[in-house]
Amino acid sequence: MNGLIALDQLYFPQEAIHWPEHWWVLNDDKDQDFRMRMQHLLNGELSEQHPLWGLQPVVLAKDDDDLVVHLNDGRYAVVHIVGSGKIDQYPTRFPSCYIFGNVTELQQWLEDPFGS
């Protein structure tokens, strides 16, 4: 898959994340089909020009149109998927994403996404 992770290589990081109630954490066996569909959708929307290309984002959780992903360099990101499963006409900007340097930064955002 080049810069993306193969569907048969999905994993869940060992770091503890305290998920707010509205996030659907996709780490149970019963969630694996849906997780693979979300991963396939995300992989389809990322082009070689996208900032997440090459970082092999792995879907961990979903909330509305947002996905939390783990990156192969240990960072995390929140990705606002387009939902088409196809590369956008602006492949460097969409799907939009915000990258967190570590799990602590991600946890702070999960607890207060609007920075109030």
C-alpha cells in the first residue's frame, strides 16, 4: 500500500487513552468489520500529496466525521474525513487533519476540543 497501512496490519497502541463517551473506540472484536471499513475509507481519501501519506495512519476511534488515528512515528492525528472514499480535488488539504505530537496532546484535545 506504499504510504498507507494494509488492512491486515491494523493494531491498537499500548498507550492508555481515556476516551470521552461520544467516541466509538474500535478495539473490540465486534468492531473489526466497521474499523476495516473506516480504514479502507481513509486509505482511499489519502493521496501521495497528503500530510499523512507515508505515516501509515491506523484508525482507532470514530466520532461523527472524525477519526483518531495512530501514526507510524508514534504521533496521533484527528482526521475529518470527506466520506467519499476518493482523493479530493484538493489532495493536500482534504481530508483535513490535525497532528498531535504525543498521546498527552491528543488526550488534552479529546477532553477540550475547542480549547475553552
